[in-house]
Amino acid sequence: MADTDVEVTWSDAEQNSFTKKVTVTDGEARKPLIVLLHGNGGNANDMAQPDVAPGMNYDFTRPFPGNRTIGWRWYPGVGVWSFELDPDKEVEGWQPFLRRHGFRTVNYAQIDETGFLERPTLELAALIEGIVKEFGDAKLVFIAHSRGGLLTRK
């Protein structure tokens, strides 16, 4: 089998119509289909490539560097200007991890990623309806971060 595109259409309270195509990754039909929902201001990369977005995968476990002198400068060498950030560490997103373990996933960028939940709720309902039409009796599991969890509850 291959990945499956699902087209979803919905309308908001002002009767504006929206259509979005989402891809459900291939996986084992006996396992649940995982719906990934990013947080406030995020996008689909947050769940697929967290080293790209939001890109804050610093290695906090590294030991502190030794004392160093930064010398005289016109701007005070305090705060973030007085040290280098920790180096990045390898991270894997939820979507590739789940796919590697045989789970089907759907991951998309929500409409109004920082606004009210009214339109994203309609979008998610249309998405679920489209998945049910396409995959019938698939069990759904939601993995959500922050605002994505609020959206799921709504």
C-alpha cells in the first residue's frame, strides 16, 4: 500500500468554504491511525521535523564549558551575550517515529494556528469525517501538543 490523500471540505460560520488535502501515511491496518495536532503558532513540521520547527533542540545535558574571559566590549557581557547556546542534539519527530513502527499518521497545519478554535474545530471535524469515510473502522488516537490538546477536547 501507499500513502493516501484525503480531501476534506468544510464551511465556517460566515459560510466561507475551505478544502484541504491531507496525507495519511501508510501503515498497518490493525494498528490505530494517529492524528497529530501541533500547538499554538505551530505547523505540521512541529510533529514531523522538530529539529527544523521550532528548532530548539538544544542539548541541555552537555557539561558547562570552563571559565572564559570575553574581554572588554562596548556592550555589557551579561545575559545571552555572555555565553554560547548549547549545541543541537539529534531529535526525531512523532510522525517519522510512528511511521517507522508501522502506524498510519495524519499530520497537517491547522487553520488559524494562533486564533480562536472555532474554525480549527470545524476543520478537525471535517478531517475526522474524511478519515472515517476513507478508512472505515480505523481506531483513532490523538497526539496533541498544547493548543492541539484544547482543539481535540473541543
